[in-house]
Amino acid sequence: MRGLLPPYTDVMPDAPPPADAAARAAELRRAIAHHDRLYYQDDAPDISDEAYDALWHELKELEAAHPELVTPESPTQRVSGTPLDGLESAEHVAPMLSLDSSAKEEAFRQFDARLRKALGDDVPLRYSLEPKLDGLSIELVYEGGRLTRAVTRGDGRTGEVITANARTIRSLPLELDGSVRPLPPLLSVRGEVFLALQAFDDVNERLIQEGKPPFASPRNVAAGTVRQLDPALAASRPLSVYAYDVLEAGAGDDGHGALATHTEVLAAMRDWGLPVNPENALADDADGVWRAFEAFAERRDHLPYEVDGLVVKLDDLAARRRLGTTAHHPRWAYAIKFAPRKEVSQVLRIIASVGRTGVVTPVALLRPVNIGGVTVARANLHNREDVERKDIREGDTVRVERAGDVIPQVIERIEVAGAEERGAPFRMPERCPSCGTELVARGPYSLCPNAFGCPAQAVARLVHFGSRAALDVEGLGEVTARLLVEEGLVKELPDLFDLRAADFERLEGFAELSAANLEANVAKAAATTLPRFLVALGVPDTGPAVARTLAGRFGSVEALRAADADTLAAVHGIGPIMAEAIAGFFADPKNARVVDALLDGRVQVAPFEVVAPASDALAGTTLVFTGALERFTRGAAEALVAKLGGKAASSVSTKTTLVVAGADAGSKLEKAVALGVPVADEEGFLAFLEERGVAPGEVAALVGGAE
Ligand code: IVH
């Protein structure tokens, strides 16, 4: 590369850059990008480190002499900008779903059988196989070929903008290569950011030398690093990325354009210069997948990064479209997970720990043990019966298991020769270890009934209140929550909003700046959405998905509070037991007081758009629209179903109530016939509505209101 143009030597800062300076800079950038690709992606560098450094050196000098030549895509600009005050959030170009998964062969075979049944025997089920990298999913947006945005997965719809940190990933092109294949004007790809094991060791070694605590796992480093506010710090932790899917390419299509297979999608990404895992492979059927999985498991410990399984994706994109997705995962992909990691350790003590809902759980404090890169010093023993059944006592040698992000578990006691003298059996305390209230039994569980006076519950509630899926108060972790409760500053959740920086400053470990930051973070979190607010309150059984359902049905806290159990149970996805629990929660006067106080100027909950206000006429039904309709657009018909309390699905199954087929209906209609699902045309659909008490006039009004 070097020597294509003569070295540029003009250093007159004020003169406009001569054309050859600009040309040389462009040439150097191309050369560096080319060598980066050979080095980071193909693992096949073809110049020496010195020669590569010389290219950099020359480019830096040239840019120093002619700052106007610097472009955002220059490799010298990977670490750019000043530290941020906080991360912004952004909506994904297309939703980022999760994966259906299991560690069991049987479950994967069932997945394969489901696909064969749905697609018919004439579609060959070729699978694309990819290592399931244990990192973080991100979306990368390229506009006009330039990297304009990188967003964490977040809740799947919205994530945090981490562009500055993503730019520091050396294997990620800042500008795509359009020379092999035309570039779409807008390209959104999904990939996994991770830290290679070697880099993990380097990062930790440096931390230890600086006298700082090391990270527990590469994944933790990756997660902490992408959310860094200072890109320079991110750059010091050399992350990697592999792209594995196109979310969107160009206006309106589903990202795959003229491409017919996932293999072609991967090839396209590679052509554009994106890093694609060279381990990706293909299998012709389920047997082939399983053989590949077993072979892959053998190699697991020899890979340069952590993996937690194998992702299996249907290769045929048209078949994928026929299968569609659930709200949680695509029906055409499956993750076969590795058996969780297990290690042996010793129980030092067994303590009783009080959770947010008052459940008291026995927890084993262990001799710290490294399980698959994570140091484990505590493990869950679940409940009284579980401890008794496994007969775990202090001093015992035990097998501990860590499965992904889940809390480590004690699986079993191991008999050790010479350790026949054992400690006394564990006894659940009779009184709450935090507040001293007598515990009550709930089946195998023990419960502290002092919900509003127990400090441990208050701490756990506060931690939950500020957690990511809830109000997301940055800086309100376990330690701070405990201090706030212990110092008497927070007795109930609303108290948090009455505190000012001066109050926080009194807490151990806080200074003027950190106290001011916490006050600002609390104030920022106070403006929230209805789903987040419901999660934060700890409404029973209400995680983000149920919270969205409730928000979509009721629109405001007031409307939800006013609903009785029957009304709640009529909502699609809410069962009668959940309905009772939710209604009971709001009926409890103590909870009501907390909600009132929060809504009394402390928290601002934005109203949520109600999707199903009209009636429950179609409650419990699932409709699928296919082919061209005449009276409605597909969207209007689906919105109508939702407004009437039904569900509009994109694929046909035995659970489908009715398939409404317009002109040129294709495979969905065939499938409905094959499965014996009722089929109707548009007239039949209106008749179906009328049977359920929805008059034609009402249909017109509802559809009119939808546009
Ligand atoms: S595909 C709609 N491919 O696994 C497709 N995911 O458990 C969904 N992951 O959130 C993802 N390697 O963070 C896919 N080759 C791969 C992957 C992969 C790792 C992660 C990803 C996802 C999680 C789901």
C-alpha cells in the first residue's frame, strides 16, 4: 500500500490543502481500513506492524497539518468527542427480539418438528448455525454507508445510544465498502459485542496492577464498557463485534431485499466489510444440527471468546416470513444452550435473606469459587423444604451451578470422606432477621408480613424501584438504597423524591458532586411511562410485558386502579389469579397511599395510548388476515380486532379462531384448510363480528377512528 503516492511533505497550515494532500489522506484511510479488515476480521494481516504504524503516523501528521481534511470516518477519529453526561435512548429501526432456547435435545427436536409441520415436507429445512456469543446485542445503523448510530438492545424496542463507544471497536467499519455490492441507503444490522478472553485477561491484569477489583466475566466488561460515558475509557477495553442479522436495509422492506437465504445475508454483510463470525456453518437437517452442536461443545473451551450455545436459524428467508415471530422471539430460530457450568465449593454459612415481597430465602455463603469466569460467593437455597430435601448444612461440600445470568444455585451435597461430622441442620428463623416480626408460613416459603415496617423489604423495594426495567434511577444501587433506609431518609418509596443533594451528601461515600448527580438522576427518572411505573410499584406478576399490556388496555394509573378483578381477567394475557393479585394490590390501603403520594407531584406518568377501549367482543379470539381485503387495509383490520379485545396474528396455527382471506390469499389459507381452521371472506368476517354483537355501524365508526 505504501508508496502508491509519494509521501506528502507540505506543512503550510493556513494554505488550503493541495489536492494531492486530500488524495493522500483518502488513500491512507483506505489503506488503514483495508489492513484493519485483514487483521481484525480475516486474521490474515499482510504487512508488518511497523509498516502499519507508518501509515497511521503519516495520516496523523497530515491531518495535524490540515485539520480540515479530518473526516468523522477517519481511523484517527475512533476515539472522539468529550465524555458525555448521560446516555440518550433511541428507538430501534425494527424490534430486536430474543431467542427461544433450551439446553435439551428433545426441546430442539420439537422446534424442528414444529417447523416441519408448519412448512410442509416439501420445504427442505436447511439451518444456519452460529456460535451464541456471550456478549451484548446491539443495533448498528449505517446511513449512506456511514456508521451513524449504535444502540444497545435495551427492552427490544428502545435502547441506549452508544455510538461513541461502538466507534472504538476496531473491527467495526466506520464506513462500509460499496465496491463489491451496492450499499443500501439505510442499513440497520444487529450483532453481538463481546470481549475476547485474551483482552479480558489483559483488562483484569491492568486493574489488579492498579489495585482495583477485577471484572468477574468478559460479558460484564462488555456490558460496562458499551455504556461508558467516556469513549477514551471504552477504547482502553478492546471490544469485538460480530454482525449476525440485517434488521432493515432500505425503505420499507424487511431488510433482506432480493436475498433468499440467511447465508446470503451473511455474505452481503461480509461484502460490505462488516465483521461476520467465520465459525458460522450450515446443517441440512436436525440430525446435522445436533452433530454440529456436539462437535461445537467439544471446542467450546478452545474458542477465543465465551459462548453459551449454538444459535440455529432457518436459512430460507421466505419460509421465515411464513413462520413469523411471537412478541418475544422469531419462530424460525432456536438457541441450543450449553449445559450450565457447575463447580464444587463449601458452605461457610447459611443466612436468611429478606426479599422485596417479604419472602425470606435461605442463602448459602460459599467459599468463593470461579464458575465459568464469574466469582460466586452466594447461592440460592430457595426455601425451607429445599434445604431439608438436599440436606445442606454449614460446612458441607456442595455442587454449585450457574446458568447464564441466573442467580447461582446449590444443586447437591457431595459426600466427602473424613467429613462425617457435620454441622447442625439449618433451621429457618422464626422471626424476620431484619425487623424481628414473626414469620408466617406460605407453603414451603416463609414470609415476613411486616411489608411496610421491615427495613430489608424497604431496601429491596427501593432497589427494584430504581432498577433498569422500572424507573431506571442511575446510581441507586443496593449500597445506596441500604444507606437511605438505614439513615431513615427513605421509609416509603415517595420519600425518595423529597430528598435533595444536601440529604444525599450526608450519606457515607457521597460528596457534593455525587449527591448532586443522584438528585438529578432521581428528578430525571420522575418523568416516566406508565409501563415503567407499574413495574416500579411492584404490582404483582407485572414485568415489562404485562405492564405494557395493562397500560395499553387502561391508559392511566387511575383507570387501572378502578378496574376490578373481573375487568382485569378479561384482558387478553391476564389470567384470573393474576387479576385477583393485581386488584388486591391496588385495593390495599397502604399501597394506595404510596401510589397517591407518588402521583401527588412526585412522579409524572405520561398517559399511554389505549389500544383496546371499545369492547371485549373478540376477547379470547385470534384472527389472521391474508390476501388483499377490499374494505379495510390490513392494518385497519388488525387494529379493529385489537380494539375489540381480540388478537390479530401473523401466522396460522390450531389456536387461530378465524382466517379472513381476501383475494390472492396464499400459504396461510392453505395452512388454515390443512389445519381445519375456519376461513371467511370479508362478508363472513362482518357476520362473525355481528354474531359477537358488533354492529356494522360500530365497525365503520371504529375503523374510521383508526385512520
Ligand atoms: S439472533 C431475532 N444470533 O443471544 C434474532 N443472537 O438469547 C435474535 N446472541 O439477544 C438474535 N449470538 O444477544 C442471534 N449469532 C447470534 C447470537 C445471538 C449471541 C445473543 C443475542 C440475543 C441473545 C438471545
